[in-house]
Amino acid sequence: MIDGSSAYKLIEYDYLEDVDPISGAPSIVSVPKTVKDAREALPYNVINSLDELFLRENLRTAWRLLRKNDPYDYQLEVADAIIYSALQGLGWFIVVMISRQAGKNEISAFVQHYLLLYGWYHGERISGVKFAPVYKPQVQASMDRLEGADAPDTGGLAGSVITKRTWAKSDGYKFHIGKPRDSNKWAFLSINPTANIASQTAFTLLEGDEAQDIDEAKWNRDAQPMGSFNNATTVLYGVAWTKGSFIYQGMQQAYDMEARLEKKVGYRPKLVFKIDADRVIAAGNANYREFYENLVARLGENHIAVQTQYRLVFVDTIGKYFNDEDLTRIFAALYETRQGPKPGSSYIFSIDVAGQEEQPTELADEVEAGNHKRDATILTIGELFPDGVIVPVAWYQWVGKGHTQQRVQIKTILKHWNCIGGSGDATGLGEPLAYWLIEQLPEMEIEAYKFKAAGDENKSKLGYLAYSYVKGGLFRMPRRPANNPQQADLYDEARWQLENLVRVAKREQKINYHVPHTAKPRREGHVPHDDVAIGLFLLIRAAYMIKDPEGRKASAYNRDDIGG
């Protein structure tokens, strides 16, 4: 072992902006800065035997030896509570709410590694099961974190000098130290609502990852009984979502257990750990501070992802999509609508496609916006500014007109505006139009966007993107047109839809949105729609797609082609 007399430093990470692959919410990925940092951050105390390693006061040293990095104090606090309950057979119900990329899976992997090593060394029966809602990436990421690799800068079963020659993997989802057997294993399973969970026993510890997305009924029916034989400890990890989510219900159960234990044993053990971004920053993570401050500056403190994933604040299941501050920012009225392109400016478009009616109409001047039962086909033209700001400057509307007639007019309008590209609704009847435009206008960057796919994942991603643009001040509405009644009417409809749009929180932190049919009409005969708002969201998608050099490709976005 290496003497621990020399000073040590925390491993530094770069925090890179990312998007959650399931919900579309803004997220981050942490990457160690260098292999050299990982190597140099490893001061070890002298350990003469593994007996000493399992002393409670040597928990930090055990972490360093097994994980090959230095833990933050809040990680040790959580790990200590879990290990204490697990080895004492106390059956505690622990909830760990922790900010994104703050080391949740590191805590879990260390606990698993420690307990398996303890069981192997002392000849005691140790087994655990960890669940996550989705196999890829969630279950796979947890398995990868425990396994590690035999490399200078990674720990885990394969990277730690203590276990690199003693661990084994079986059946593709179970890990062991020593000879594979049911009495010394850790199993990893998906717990999505349709999963057939293999029969396993969690003799020591039962874990639920991303617990805000776990179906409570399925957990209670299929997962929790696995820990019943030996009164296994239960741990839920995750972030906040709604008060109807499983992690919120679990948090209430953990508080109740704290109160019961206080009466029984005379002290109140801490079973709910809330480690928000402030706690992570206070632990000394300067890089995390820089990323978080930039995230808040760009999205705003009230962004739903900031509130739930970093501040750990629960949100209502249903709420207004944009608050008064958002709407004030959107309608700051710094820009003007136009009837044609301005030389030197860049224009993009979006198309939200509706179905056809038996008695078709013509262009927008023949139907007042919102005075029709079905959604309209909405073509929105936007000006894309060099700083990334997108402003809609003209609207065109068709209600029920034959799609073959629409497409010719749309092509003519796009060429009139000299658009550089755009996004079109390629769901259902919109698909032929989107691909026809891609074929007819090869000089434009056109994306066919299938956002009403199974599960509405793409609709959620579109909503998060629009939300981020608004919070970041990158989406602005122009002044209300003064001398064009048809454009003024469509402008009024756009404003009414944005003001009345509601957000619905769904599973896996996905969001949906619509204008409720009970919304107060803006005039007699008006029928609530969200077609103009969806067109604006697609316009934001076009701005995002075209602004990104890597995204300048005319290709379909179809979640059905994505594995996992």
C-alpha cells in the first residue's frame, strides 16, 4: 500500500452539456480531466489486513482502494448509512435525492463492491439487486460502473488491485467476488412496466435507480418482495419530479420510518438525503459550480430541468407552460413582421400539418384563426439572427385544403423567402409533404420531424428545447402587425395559444403539452387549438438544427429507428 502522509486533492472533472436521451431534458456528463489527475489523487493509508479495511473509520480509504478516486463527504455520508443498515440487517428504507452528475452511481457501485468484498472475505451471505426503469442506458451504466476496467485511472471490480483477480460475471447481469453463486452476487434488472423480472433474492440490499420514473405498483408487487427474506435494506436514488412520483412517495415512507425508529431506539437516523447543486458545490467541486452557474444563466433558475434535476424541487403534474416572466420576455416587441425577405437576413420555416376536410378552404384570409374545428396546417417563417435568436415574421394557414395543392403553394412561399432550411411535421399525413420538400428543395436544410411517435419521446424533446430557448431569451415574438388584419389575427392566435398552453409531467421526466379544451375562447366561435404554438416549437427546432453544424443534414428524426 501507499503511505497516506502526502497531501491529496479531489479529482477534477469537466462537465459537458448533454441532453437526456429519454426525456430530452438538458443534462450534463462528467469526464475526468486527465489520467494523470486520477493517478495523483490517490493517497492511501497503510492497511495491514482486509480486517482493517472494513473498520467504519476506514471507509474513505476503502473507497480510494476500490474506486480509485477520492469521495466527497456527502458520498461517504450516504454510503456509510447504507452499509451500516445492510450489514446490521436493519432493513432501513433510504432515499437519496441527488443532483445530476454528483456521483450517485459512484456511491452505489462502491456500496455494492464493498459489500461483495465483505461477504467474500468474512464468508457471509451477501446479495443485492439493483433496478432501473430502462435497460439502456440506465441498467447498463450501473453495471459498467461496478465492473470498471483494468486501467490506471479506473477502479471497480476489474480495476481495484484487491478484486481484479477474484471477481466474475455470470448470465450477463450478475456480478460476484469469488466463485459465482447465489449467496454472493449482485444482479441488475430493468423494472419498466412491461418487464418480466427474473426471480432474484436481495438478501442484503435492494436498490432502485432513477426512482422518480419507477412504477410504484410494479415495485411493490415485483421488486420489494425480493428483500423480504432477510429484511434487506432498501435504497431509492433519483431526482425530484412530481408529487405523484415514486421517489416522492418513498421519501414520505422514509420520513415515517425515521419517526418510528426514533421512538424505538431513542435517536432519529437520517434516512432521507437531499444533495442539491448547492451541496455539491459546497463540497469543493469548482468545475461543477462553473457548469451550474452557466446552466442557470442560460436557462434560468425556474427552468423545469434546473428545478427538478439540480434544485431537487418537486413540480405539479399539470401547470402553465410559460409563466408571466417567460411571456413578458417572449413579447418584448423588439422586432417586426414582414411580407418578404430583407436582404442579408437568414430565414427558416416550420410546418405543422393538419388533416384534410371534405369542403376545403383557401389561404388564411378566408378563415379566421381558431374559427375551425380541426387544427390547421401552419407554415411559419422565421428570421434567424447571427446570435441564435429566432423571430417568427410571417404566418400562412390552410384549413382542410388538399395536400397536393398545399405543397405547391408551400414550395413557392419558401422560395420567395429564400429559406435556408426548416423543420416539418412528418407524422402521419405530414410525412409525404416533408419528404416531397426535401426532394424538391435540395439546397435547403430540411428536417422531417416525427414528434408524435410511440411514447411521445420526440414531443417531449421538442418541448424541452422550446422551453430552453424561451428561458435563454433566444425566442422572441415580433410586434403585432398593424396594417395586415390576417397576420394580426394569426399573431393574436399565437399569443393566445402560448398564454394558454399547459404542461403535463409524464413518466421518465417526459413532458407533454396542449391547450385545454376548457380554455376561455378569445372571441365568439373560437375553438381552442395548439397548432400555431406547435408550429413555433418546430421553428425553434429548425433554428437549433440549422445553427448546429453537425445537424445540417436533411434527414428524418424517427425514434422508431433507435435501439434500446
